[in-house]
Amino acid sequence: MLALLNAEGPRPAYEQLVSVAPDVMSVGDVELTIDIVEAAACVLSGLGRAADAATVLAAADVSRESAGIPRSGPDQQHLDRHLAAARDALGRADWEQGYAAGATMTPDQVVQWLSTPALAGAQSRPAADEEA
């Protein structure tokens, strides 16, 4: 997903993400699921949806923590590179607010939200209380 984001930009990466994410989730591999959510954060950042990127990153971080799967150094570097613009655009307080909004989201909720029409046009963040 990140290769597509780098090569063709955020819109094609978003379309591919929405296309494959449900199938990836159905495999039941926790680490692969987390990877998809992290990729979503990067794609959202590329789309200029900084608060949403923070929210989705929090969902990935909580999932990693609860599964006991630390993020590798190279994966952290990729995230830092892709999310730097979003962090800078929001500033610390707004980034933390967006991040806090994702602390109770599940990967299933993230993937469900990614495929809704709300993402295509509206500027709303995914709500943690939306049903998966």
C-alpha cells in the first residue's frame, strides 16, 4: 500500500486500500490487520485528512499494544515520514485530540469507516462509537 502511495499518490492508494481491506481483515491475521490500519493512516495523511490520520493511527497503536506486537524500526520510520505533514498541519494539541478520538476504535471500525461515502466528501473523523 505504501509503495502505491509513493508511486501513484494518495487517491489510487485509497481506492486500493478500500478494495483490499475487507479481505485482509477476513484472514484474521492480527499483524496484517494492524498493518492495513497503519497504511490507512498514511493514506489519509496523503489525502490531507490530518485529524483522521491521527485518529486511525491511534487505533493501530492500541491494537499493537493489546496484541503485544511492537512496531519495527523501519515501519516506524515509514509512518513518521508519511505522517509528518499531518502532524505539522494540525499542531500538537489538535494532533493529540485527533489521536485521542481513535483510542477506542477497532480495526474493523476503521475499515468500515474507510469504505463509507463520508470519507469521499465530508471532513468528519470516524467516530469510535460507530458500530463495526
